[in-house]
Amino acid sequence: MPKIIDHKQRKIAILRQAFRLFARDGYQNTSLSHLAEACGISRPTLYLYFRDKEEIFTYAVKYYTDEMFSDYRDVASVQGPVLPQIRRIVADIVFKSWHNKDFITSLGDFIFQKRQEDRDFPEAIRRRTVKLDHLLRRMIREGIDSGELRVVPVDATAMQILDFIQAYLFKMAILNAADPGQTVSSLEAFLDGLARCTPAD
């Protein structure tokens, strides 16, 4: 009886192995032959899942962001105060990124390589993450309308939250000096400052 292969799980397993190699050896120095060998499959089998290294990143960005946004839609749909929901979302992004350090490190290297080639792959990332920006803006507006949050510039506030997260990802990918706990504490202090009534009032 032929072995049944779960192709989605195999694709994800290839992704994870790819990012381990990219993080260790660098994007340029990792070939598909190296990846196939590390995965224990032939190169022709690898081509059934990914045509090239760029497709690995395109699929990974879609996979990880779709997974996150599905979770965050569920969180944001819960009735009640929005501030705890925003705190939960940003903490989840920080810690999920930490647990996927190889991916983040590899993505930083990949983006650098694409810019060296004068190609704009980062725009594809921005298109995938614009949903998060819209979600944060909606939640901030809801908090202001309900009186839970102070009246603040919605777009600029959402951008500040995203800037915090992006700075953390940069430190992780480029400087290898990110501290998820410290980042979450800083984000929570910023978010607490948005509350209409603070302990200092």
C-alpha cells in the first residue's frame, strides 16, 4: 500500500528546514541542492513544492501572516474593551516572531539581497501586513468611540505600534539583540498611556 503524503505538512517542513539553513549559512550560500539534502528528499521532489528560493519566502510570508490574521480576527471580534485585545495581539506577534527567529533572520537577509538586486520584494510584505494596520486602526477608533481610549490621532497611533514591532524585528533579524519580554513591556507601557483613565489621573 503506497504511503500517503500530507503535502501541506511536507511543504511546511521544507520551509522550516530552509530557514534553519538560511539563518545559519545565509540566503546566498544556501542552494536548493543543500536544502533537498537537508530535507532528505531529491531535488526534483523539492521542485514539486518550490521552484526557487524566492518562492519559499513568498509562500512563507503568506503562510505566517494568514495564520496570524486568522487568530487576530477572532480576538478582535470578542465583545468588550479593546485595549486588552490590542495588548494580546501585539504580545502574540512579538513572541511568535521570537519562536520563528530563523524565519525572521532569513527574511532580513533575503530583503537585503533583493535590494542589492534593486528588486522590491518588501512591497509584497507590506501588502500582506496592511491588514494588521487596518485592524489596529479599527480597534483604536472603537476604543475612542466607546470612551475607553483617549482621543488620539488614529493613523499615527497605529503607526507607532507597528513601528515598535518593526524595530523589534529589525533588532532580531539584523542585530541579533532582541528581547521579547522587554519589547512587550515597552509596548504595554505605550498602550496603557492610551487609556482614558490612567493611575496618574
